[in-house]
Amino acid sequence: MSPSKTSTLSFDTFYNIVDGKQRSSKEIHHGVNPSTGEELWDVPIGSKQDLEDAVAAGKKAFPAWAATPIEKRKELLQKFTDLFNEHTTEFTELLCKEAGKPKKFAGIEVAGVGGFISFHNTLNLPEEKFEDDEKVVTTRFTPLGVVGAICPWNFPLILAVGKFAPGLLTGNTVILKPSPFTPYTALKLVELAQQVFPPGVLQAVGGNNELGALLTTHPDIAKISFTGSIATGKKVMEASAKTLKRVTLELGGNDASIILPDVDIEKVAPEVVMGAFQNTGQVCVATKRIYIHEKIYKPFLEAMVKFTATLKTGAPDSEAPLGPIQNQMQFDKVKSFFADSKAKGYKFAAGTPDVSASKGFFIQPTIIDNPPNDSRIISEEPFGPIVPTQPWSDLDEVIARANDTNTGLGACVWGKDVAAAEKVALRLEAGSVFVNSWEKPTPQAIFGGHKESGIGGEWGNTGLLSFCNAHVIHVYKS
Ligand code: NAD
């Protein structure tokens, strides 16, 4: 540990954080290191009482936090970032262990914590004024109360920060519930935050899925910010309806990448491959269907296959750019796409149909060449390193094919003629469309899905408003 550090933190004991204090539990669980299959440290499973206490503490802390000037809240968020930055090495190692991410990519996620907070600290809530002879009408945006932030396992740190940075900035108090598969970094993050924020402002109660469900029905939670699967998102919305909670749902996707015929094949094909296999395909906005113009279909696919062969999988401290699948449940799910593609006789252009057994949940990146439209691999989100390609010849037809899905999270268009590519982008039904890049969401813009990929969105100036009520004062002049 470097002598300049102002805080000490143990990275092998983990607690829920309620009202500023560490809490153990009678019941414990543990994550599994996906690179080795070994059990990781014990983690408490939060009880109903832990949640009740956290909600009560969040409610108690809310009035003072909401009344704290936004500049002061930003100051504390920055102070937290500075403290976090003293521990980036430990957080990177922890993230490698709990999520199996290659060290380089774990480092990028860890660096993103400061990036997310710093960007949010440049934002301000709008205030609108209307005036006529009769009245002055002022619209302000005020915090909601206690926010329940329910997170998935694929980006345990950045998706936690993506919720609590805008949540706290806007004056809400936040209770974080990490995924049971990846509880460690998020719990430690919130433990560290107690050195900066007043008790009850940022808390963490980790546990199982039932705990998530309890958050969605609690009458004193004003909003659920949920990131996860479409199936769970629907349950969250249904449960939240009973108390008319605000909900933001960031759900799954089945992103299409359209490759126009004028692309530089050698340059673009590896980028498209990275869009599909980044984080071993475990990205909500990974490319999940690739549509290549028929004129270049063969050479483009060949270039993709060539690059894919260079993408090794391995443990975090190897040089491999791809890690394992994060957990057994997801590993089995991804394998079922391999089994289905094999059983239906689809062509494996890269990778092999049989996922061989190993201690970790490793799967080689795989490309399926031109499966039919109604195949599972086209119509469902595998959330792993397997992607289909199909040729196209008519632009209207391929846009219709790309849009022919119940999801609409992200999409990509690749073309030398940028204006033409942007025209295609405008016709794609997705929350975030990338032109000449694979999907790289940033905090600078709202991130959310169309159709069943979600409701509302977070990040960017527009995203701040999802943590607020509109509050309008009408002042009459006489
Ligand atoms: P999941 O839906 O299984 O779990 C997400 C979280 O919800 C976990 O913390 C879980 O414990 C909790 N949960 C489970 N049941 C609940 C219930 N009934 N009520 C409340 N909470 C409950 O999702 P996952 O497997 O962790 O994540 C993978 C999915 O998330 C993929 O579909 C992926 O596309 C999606 N995802 C979306 C985004 C996005 O921003 N749109 C980002 C990452 C992942």
C-alpha cells in the first residue's frame, strides 16, 4: 500500500453497509472465480430487517442530503473519487477475481468510476421560467427520495456508479443491491464511500434475488433503477406498480450491425468482431447480429474469422483479451446456443460447436455463418461469445430485418460515406446507434432502450431527470 493513501481498506472481508455501519448476516453466500471455479470470500445475504433498516436510514438522511447545495454534493462525490483512486490497484484485482475480466479491461472499468463521476459533476439540473403579464411560472427538478439501485453482474462497478452518481448528485439517497454473482467490488465501493458521505446517503444491501424483489415492493422506496434481463425487468415493473414507484429499466438487447458495401474490409472487420466479443460478449449493447452487404460478404467474413482466431481467452493475468463467462448459469445458457446451432447444422465459420470442459467458464469466440432468420442465434440474446452473420442486398430490407425484434438497445452502421451511414442510423429503432464504431456507451448521453430493451434511461443531462420530480411554482402577480 502506498504511504500517500489516506484510507485503509481490507479487501478480503465484505459487509453490507447500513446507516454508515458494516453489517454481517447469519446467512452468507460467496461468489465463484470464473477463471478457476474456486469459491471466493464469504458475503452476507442481507435480511428483510437489513433492508428495512437501510430504507429507514435512507429516509432519515434524505431531507438533509436533498437540502445540501448541489455544489457541496459534487464536492463530496469528487472527494469520494479521490479516495477511490487511491485504491485502483486493489479494485482492479478484486474485479479480475469476481468477474474474470482481463486485467487491462478490469483497469478500464475501474478508471471509468472516476470518469463517470467527474462527468456527472459537470452537469446541473435545469430550471425553466415562463413569464407573462399575469404570472411567473418556474419549473424546478427535485429529488425523489430513497432510490433502490439493482445491478447485474457483467459490469459490477461501472453500472453501480452509473446509478449512484446521478442519484446522489440530484439529491436522492441510494441503496445499492449488487448481483449475487458479483457482490465484492460494489460492497467495497460503498464501504469506502462511508468515509465521505453522511450515514444513510449511500448504502449497500447485497443478497439474493428475493432481496431485489423486496426493494421493488417497499412503500418507502421512491424509485427503482434496474439494470438486468428483460424477464426480471418485467417483474420489477409489475411489482413497482403497486406503489407507483418510478422505474428506470435498462434491459437486454439484440443489437444489429449493418455493414455497407464501401467499408475498408481489413480495417472494419476486426472492429466489428470486437463489438461482438468485447467482455466475452457479456455486454447489453454488444453486437449480436451482423448484416454484411452481399458484394463483400465473403471477404469480410474471412477477415472477421482471421481476426477472431487471434482472440485468445484466458485468466485475467494472462495477456488474453477475453476472459471467461462470468458464472455457471450463464455458461450453461451460452452453451445451449452452441448446441442448438450444432443440432440445426449451421455453419461454424470460426470457433467449434463443442465447448470443451475446463476449470473456468471459458468459451472460444464463435461465428455462425448465415443461419436462418428464425434461428435462436438470430432471434435471442446469447450474452456470450457467439454471433451470427447474414448477407444483405437491399437497404430497406436489411433495415427492416435489423428492426424486426422486440428489443432496441443499440445498433451499429459501418460505411465510408459517413452521411449515408448516418441516414441508415436514423432509421434503426434503438436507443444508442453507433456510426463507424462498435457500441461504446458513454456517460455524456442518456443510455436507454426502445421497445422491450427498457423504459426511460440514465446518464447525461436528460438522464438526471429520471431521478427527479418536476416541481412547478406558479406565482400570480396580483
Ligand atoms: P438479472 O435480471 O438476472 O439480474 C439483475 C439483478 O436483478 C440482480 O441483482 C438480481 O439479483 C436482481 N433480481 C432478480 N430477480 C429480481 C426480482 N424479482 N426483483 C428485483 N430484482 C431482482 O440479469 P443479469 O443476468 O444479472 O444480467 C444480464 C442481463 O442484463 C442481460 O440480459 C443484459 O443484456 C442485461 N443488461 C442490460 C444493461 C443495460 O444497461 N441495458 C446492462 C447490463 C446488462
